[in-house]
Amino acid sequence: MGDSRVFAEPRGNPARSGAGVVSRIRLENFMCHSSLEIEFGDWVNFITGQNGSGKSAILTALCIAFGSRARGTQRASSLKDFIKTGCSYATVLVQIKNHGEDAFKHESYGDLIMIERRITESSSLIILKDHQGRKVSNRKDELRELVEHFNIDVENPCVIMSQDKSREFLHSGSDKDKFKFFFKATLLQQVSELLQNIRTELSAANEIVDELESSIRPIIRELDELRNKIKAMEHVEEIAQEVQHLKKKLAWSWVYDVDREIQEQNVKLEVLKERIPTCQTRIDKYTAIVDELKGLLASKKAEIAHLMEKTSEARKLKDELQHCLSAAMKDKLELEGEHSRENNMVRKLTHRVKLLEQQIHDIKEQYTRNTQAEVSKIEEQMKKLQNEVEIAHTNFTRLQEEELSMSEKLSVARNATNEISKEIDENERKYRELHSQIRELQQRQTNRVTAFGGERVLRLLKSIERHHDKFKSPPIGPIGAHVGSAERQVLVQDYEVGKSVAFDQRIPNLKEVYTSDGYKMFSRGSVQTTLPPPRRGRTGRLCSAVDDQIYSIQNEAAKVKGHVQECKGRKRVSEEALRDMEGQLHSAKKRRVSEERILTSKQITLQGMKDAYAAEQNAAASETNVEELLKEISQTKVEIQGKELILEKIRVKMTAAEEKANDLKISFKNLSDLAREDIDAIEKAERELLSTEEKLQSAEAEQVHYEGVMHNKVLHDIKEAEAECEKLQEKRQACQKALDLRWCKFQRNATLLKRQLTWQFNGHLRKKGISGHIKVDYEQKVLSVEVKMPQDASGTTVRDIRGLSGGERSFSTLCFALALHEMTEAPFRAMDEFDVFMDAVSRKMSLETLVDFAVTQGSQWIFITPHDISMVKPGERVRKQQIAAPRG
């Protein structure tokens, strides 16, 4: 296998805080896993396993846990597709470390954050928990904040490079696809989109400003006219002097005209002066209303405060009565329990006395009845009865075993009958579904529109026709009814032929194969995939050969019906056999019960004889026993009398407690009635208070309005608006300058990143004696990779990595990915099938390069591969884990 390497300590690696590192992941009913738990190291982790063991499901679960959509994983179209077949839910639990100076809300989560995502058929729930498993939040905003804090972008291929992404990049020879990969991995795409959005918003703001400026131009013109009038009024003094001069020249010729103008101005002035009292009157009126309402508001508040004091006292009294009532009910329940216990004790003692008296009576009769002559006869009868008991016990055991065997056979027969019944129900359900499809197809023969919803579509079309006058233009639909297939061609007819075409013949440029019964087959590299038809597949809506489908479904329905009849026949035979077995079991049970009765009777007789024999032997001691029993009876009667006295005392206490409880209930009810009156009064006062406050607000608004008319001027508002407009213009210009500056920085950083990428790419290639160059064109959005192999003596440069061998192409792609990794930051990275298409030499070189880089770089790394990596030995910072092989 070559030399094996152990990677322990990184060279020159800085100390890490450990925040954001994935420590454990647990999957339940997720994809192919019923239950899987994996613990990761803080540095380099290798996960190996055979194809189909569910390795890639780990990266898919990480993407789902950090908020990715199902389509973003390229493994399913909806989250419910990740639920394992036959299960009702799936759970993904990811634990990430949260300590050090980069911790996220350490006071809430502690040193560990648990992210749980639970998926059902109808919903999906995200829960964030602290280090003790307690729920902290279930908001997606909290998860988004956590992802942004740790810079975990699962859609970035440098954070998680899934199997599909790596293979897509390996197969793609398009320079545009490589540019998209580089642009997204270096976050240039995100920054570019943000800058474009800001530029769009600034353009929209400029348009709004232009529109507002055009709307206020008439106002500005009017304002200029007013200013011109004001300037013209400033020349009034000059005109007055000129009038005086003219007066001196023309004497009294203009006196009358000037007097007339003065009178007109005086009239206008008087009119304006008359308006002032009117406005002042209205102001005074509303000021009085406001004062009156304020006084009413103060009185209502005082009334409410008084009612609140009364209510608080009533509540205190209510709480005290409630406490007393609870205590009284508790005492009553305790006394009732004690009374019940003492009654039971009295009954037990009375029963004990009766038993003792009966026992004395039996002993006396037995003693007088038995004689010494009967002892030998009793012993002989006991020996005979013992033999009969043994024979009866043997027969009983045999019959019991026979009954148990027949019960087991009967249970097996019942299970078989139930299975047949389930099979009949399933086939009948399938028969009904087939008939429903036949009806739909027959209905489609008469009206093609029914293929898109049956009778509901017809009702919809009729409703649209009835209300056609309400539409501006008539709706068109269903769309499928107006679409026809240009060509109908079936490539393969059944599963076997489709499998041969898709996987065995290796036809070039063949992407996917569909069979006529709904199977989908395709291969991606060395992985062969077959997808079954949909569970509830419907017939093709655009299909024209409806008669063939009806004939095919009718044949299938006939087969299902025949199978149902066959199952019903088997069920009848099974039920008849079941009835026979039940009759045999019933007969065996009767025989067993009869034998059990005989055995019990003989055992009772034998035991009676033994007791009689023992009584005969202990006849002398019987009298002593009788005396002791009589003494015990007298003591028991004394205890009964004592218990009866205790019962009487308890009855008295119960009566008093019940009376006290009734009194407290009456007091509580009276208090509740009084409190209800106070509460009603408070609610009424609150309504009046709200009404008064509304009136007060309305009156104050009227007052402010008229004061504004009196004191505010239009020119003042215009000046404020102009000042605000200038401030906004300055802010807009500042935003434009900042955008231009950031765009220049973005272009400069993009150029530096391009150089850094080429330098780092060349550095990784040199480890294998290869040189290369990367050209990035941001305007055309293309990225080209040039690789020069050491064995190429002609010096020709390979400009398309698809021209390389599989191992060389994979190694070049790996070097390109590592160069991008050095330009990004994330707490953990994950790569799936990074060594695909490599030979043994390339794989060894790639693993050495990859592990050296991962240990030196310092982040947590998760590598997934189906190949042998025995040349990498686990160390302090390198952990290897293997997934169990898939079950057949």
C-alpha cells in the first residue's frame, strides 16, 4: 500500500476558539438511515463506506439542519422526500461547539448549541436548544443569525461540496460553469449582487427625486412670482417720493386718486382685522372645551381610583373567604375519609366475631361427632381417595395439553384468514381505483377538458361562461387542453429492456431512460439509479391513444377481480376449517372442565378427611382453643364499641365542618355579587373615560389647527422642505460616492483574488510536478484552467481539463478547490467523493496534499469517500470512521 502517514500536529497552526465546529450529528428515519449517530473530531474526519451505505446523507442532513431548501441539496424536490419509506417523520440533530471569544449568545446557549430539524409529511420545524437540551428558540431568524455569525454558507461549494456538485464540476468543461463556481465560492457573487442592488436602489431614488422636482416646479414658479411681487412692493417708498415730487409739480391733480387708493387699502386692512377676532373666538371656544374636558377627565380618574381601592379591598376579602372555604372543604374531606376508614374497621371486626363464633360451633360439633372407632376407617378412605386424585390429575394434565395445542392451531388458522381478508380488501381497493381510471378515460373520450380535474373543471368552465360579462378578456384554460404533443415515441417498453438500454449497452449521449410503465433510469459516473413510478401516477393528460389505455386497464381490472374471487374461495375454505377447529376446541375444553371438576371434588373430599383426622388427634386441645376464641371475641366487641364512639365524634365534626362550608359559600356568593356590581361600575367609568379622552383629543386637534392657521406661514414650510431636500441630496450623493468607492475596491479585490488563486493553484500542482495557470475574465464571466503535464516534452498546454486522464483531472480539480479553500473562511468544511476517477498513485498524492492542507489550515474537515484510505493513519487530529454496509 505504500508508506502510511500519520498526521498529528499542524505546523504553525494558530490557536482556535472552536466555535462553530460540528461535534455530533444524529439522524432518525432520514433517507436510508433508521438511526445513525456520528461524533466528529475538531480537525480532520474521514468517513468511508460502500456505495449505498448512506454517506452522502450526512452532508445532505447538514445542509437541511442549517436551513437549506430541499431543491438546494439536489437530492429531492421537497423535504418530505427525505423521510425514510414507511416512516411518518424524520429528525436531524446537529451539535456545534460554542465556546471561546467567537461564541454565539453564550449566555443563552452555553458551550454547546443543538440544532434540531423535524420533518413530517405536512410540516417542517427548526428548534435551537442549549447545552442542556432545553429549547431556546424556534425562529428561522435566529438560525439565520447563527449561520451569519459563524459564516456557515452551506450553498457555498467551499463549505460543503456534495457528491453532485463535485461530479458536476468534474464533468463540466464549460468556462462559464467554472467561473460560477469560483465566483460563488469566493463570495464575490454575493458582494456583486449587494452592490448591484444598492446601485438599483440609488437609481430608483434618483428617479423619485427627479419626479418630485418636476412636481414642485409649478410651486417654485409661483414662489418666484411671489418674490417678484415682494421686490416690487419694496419700491413703494421710491414711488411715494416720486408722488410727492409730482404733487409739488402737478399740485392737486393726483390727490383724489391717491386718496381713493388709500381708502381701498384701509378697507382691505379692516377686513383682515375683522378676521382676527373670529379666529381668536374659535380658539377661546375650543380652549374652554379643552379645559372642561380636562376637568371631567380628572374627576373620572379620581372616581376610577376610588373604585379601584374598593375593588382591591373586595378582592382581599374574596381571597380570604376562598382560603377559608378551601380549608373547610379539606377538613371535610379528611373527616369523611376517616369516617369511611373507621366504618370499614367496624365491619371487619364484626365479621371477625361472626367467623370466630362459627369456628367454635364447628369445633364443638366435630368433637362430639367423631369417635375413636372411625379413625381407622378414615385412614383407609384417605388412601383410596389419594389414588383417585392422582389418576384424575393425570387425566386433567393430558386434556389441558390437548386444549393448548388446539388453541395454537386455531390462532394460526385465524391469522391466515385475516391475511386473506387483507389481501381481498387491497385487491378490491385496487379494483375500484382501476374502475375510477376507466371512468375518467371514458369521460375524456367525450370531453378532453375533463382530463384536468373531471367534473370540477366542467363546473368551473360553466361558471366562467355564466359570468363572461364580468371579464375584460375571456380566460383561456386549462392550458393543457390547448397543447398537443408533436411526437409520441416510447424508447423502451418494460423494465428489463429499459435496464439493458440504460446500463448495459452504454449508448453515448444518453441521459435518461423512461419506460412506458413509469420507471426512470439514469447513470451518473459509476452510480446506476432506478426510480420507481409515482405512487399515484395518473394517465397522461395529453395522451391521444385513450382506447388502448382503457383496454389495458380493463384487462388489469379483470385480473384483479379474478384474484379477488380466488381469495374469497380460499377464505371460505379457511373459515370452514376454522369453524371445525373451534368445535373441536370447545369439545376439548368441556372435557377438560369436567375432569377438572372431578379432580377438585376429590381434592376437597381428601382435604376434609385430613382435617377431620387432624381434629380427632387434637381433640384434647380443642377446648383450650375454644376458650381462647371466646376471649378474643370479647376483646373484639370492646374494640367495636370504642370504634363506634370514635365514629360518633367524627360525625359531629363532619356536621360542623359542613355547616361552616355552607356559610362560607353563602358569604363568597354575596361577595361575588357585590364585586360584580363594582366591576360593572368600573367598566362603565372606563368607557366614559375613553369617550372623554377622544373628545379631548379632537378638541385639542381643532385648537392646534386654528393656531397653525394663525401663526404658521407657507414660506417657512417651503424653507424647511428645501433644507430637508438639500440634506437628502447630500445623503444621496454620499451614498453614490460610497458605492463608487466600494465598486472600485470590489474590482481591485477581484483582481487580487484572481492572482492569489493562480498562485495557490500552481503551488498545489507543483507537489506533483505539474504547472498551471488560471485566467479569469469578469466581463465575459468565464474562467479557464491551463495545465502543463511534466511528461509532455512538446510543452503543449492542456486548456481543457476534460482532455486529462481521470486521475489527473480529479487531482487538478482538487488543487483548484484547495486554492479556493485558502481564500474562504468557515468553521468547518466537507467534501464528498473528492478522489473520484483517481488511480492509486493520484489518490495517494491527493490524500497527502489534502490532509497536509487540512491539518495546516486549521478548520474542521469532513471527507467522505467510498475508496480505501488505509494509507492515512488516524492520529490525534485525524479520525477515521466507517459506515456499515447497506442491508440487502
